[in-house]
Amino acid sequence: MAEYLAMRVPLLDLAEQYHVLSEPIREAIDEVLGNHRFILGPEPIREAIDEVLGNHRFILGPKVHAFEKAIAAYCNAPHAAGVSSGTDALLAILMALGIGPGDAVITTPYTFFATAGCIARVGARPVFADIDPETYNISPSAIRECIEKNCQMDSDGAWRTKSGEKIRAIIAVHLFGLCCDMAALHEISKRFQLDLIEDAAQALGAESPFRGRTTKAGTMGEVGFFSFYPSKNLGAAGIDSENRSTGRALPRSRPNESSRLSPICYPRANARCVA
């Protein structure tokens, strides 16, 4: 009778692949880094990339967890979840809040198209309220007027559009590093029982007076998100949440990580943070 030795056969041998491709990858990275000037030089960036490539933890690895911890601490938020883009961050937030068909979300028309696009993508309807001509941010008085003139309250206290969609949330977009009037928006959200979402893609590090103290953008609403697209004020993947229940739900909203999300009701996208 033949004897067999047990051995582990990896499903995917990334170490062998990286051994073969490491030099071409390094050359490509050096070429990209050489096209830019860095205050501290390119070496810290090159070393960080080499570390990620060397340990083969490309998706949701230790660097992502370290990033989430650091950004939460910087913003003084209890939770943070890294995803692949600011657009996917907003999509994950809407999914975590259970916003979908039959719902409506109030936001500004003066914003990147993904703001309204994500609302439509989960099956909800974007409702636009005008901006403040001085700041270009969404106007609290315009939101109040939009709800009072164009919506009506039903028997359970929810406000609905004339076509029947339930108003669920406000997305406030902080433009050019200037925060919206979050104190006024918070009062409106409380009065009309709405979730308040902060699009802080252009405002990482911005601060605003809120509830008697100076508070960082992204932490004054139910949940906020940032973007690290190169044109943003810190160009380089992220969400932070002030609300503990929403913050715990967000990591599960990353596709392929949640049993809560139905592929029929929700769009699927690979929104996991790479690093």
C-alpha cells in the first residue's frame, strides 16, 4: 500500500508571483514616483509600497486597519471604515442606513454627480435644495422650505414627497474646505426625523463650531465620509462615523463581507480598501 505525505497546497501562491514580478513592479513604481516632488522624498512612500507588496496583504490588510484607526483618532470619531473611493463610501453609508426604493434624500445640486448618483443607485430619489449664494453650500432655509412646501407629513410622522417617497436623510456637502451650517442642519434633521450625512470629501481637517465646541468635518452628522482623490485637499479611501450603530454596520456594508445585503435589493460593487 502506497504511503502519502500530507502537505499544504496554497490556493494562490502570491509569494511566487511577486518573486517573479517584483523588479518590474519596482521599476514601474519608481517611474511614477519620479514624476512628482515630495516634501520628505519618495523613500517613505516606496518603503510603504514595498512592505504591502512583500507581505501580500493587498485587500483589507494591516495597513488598512492602521489607516482606519488613525483617521478615527484624528477626527475624534468612534469608528472609521476604509473603502475604495469617496463614491463607494457614500454608497456604503446609504446601504447601511437602509435607504432604498420608496425613499428620498435631500441634497445640493452644486456637487459632484456621484452625490445624486449614489442616491439613485440604491433606488431612492434625490431631492435638491438650493445653495447659499455666499458659501455655495446647501442652504438650511432652502431645505426647510423644500420640505414644508413640497412634502407632507403622514400619519406616522414621516415626511413624504408629493409622489409618495419618504424623506429619509440630508446629504450636506462641505465645499472647498468650508463646512456647511451644521448646527442649523442638525436642528432641521431632528425636527423632520432625518439622518444627516456629511460629504466631507473636500474638507478633511476642516473645523466648525458645533454644540459649543470646535468640531472636525465629518463628525457632526450621523455619519460622514472623505475622499483621497488626488484633487482633494489630502489626495492619496474612507468613512468615519459618529454614530456607534451606523459605524458597526459600515464594515458589513462592504460588498462580499455582509450577509445583511441582498444582491437583489442592493447594487454590488467591489468597495474594499486596497492596501
